[in-house]
Amino acid sequence: MAQAKRKYKIMGFDSTTLIYERTLPLHFLSEHQMEQLLIRLAARHLSPDEIVQASFKKNIKGRRNDFDFRLTASDRYGVATIGNPYYMVCTVPDDQVE
């Protein structure tokens, strides 16, 4: 049996409200590029000072965690930004894309 092709599914949430959703073929972005995309999406909701503070090294006092990632519970291949609103990505089979 052939393995199903997979896609990235990107979602943004404000608390529990879905504010953004898009699917992309896996070959469009590397994992690093996808992480950078999530950071860019999260930055849209921050002030310039908050973006600067979120960019500090992890051990610097006053650093924000908006650009940090955590594994998602729903998909072992998923990651999400921390904060609210937050953005997450996981991989899904083609046949599960609406």
C-alpha cells in the first residue's frame, strides 16, 4: 500500500478561536523555514518592543517567550508558538485536508 502524501497544516488561534488556517505541500518549506514562518505570524500581534524582547537570548532578563516553540499534544510532528494568539503547524495526510 502506498503511503499517503502529507501536507503542512498551519493554524492560528486567539484563545480557542481559529483565526487562521492554511495547508501547504511539505516540499514548499523546510522545517527551519516553517519555524521562521510561525515566528513571523506570531510577530504580527506584537509591538516593536515586544518583538525585540522576544528575540533576546534565553538567559536574558526581560526576555519574552512568544517565539519559543513547544511540541503539540495532537500530533507528534507538530510545533506551536507560545503566547496568545499562537500559531501551530502539524503534518496531515492529503486525504485529511478539507
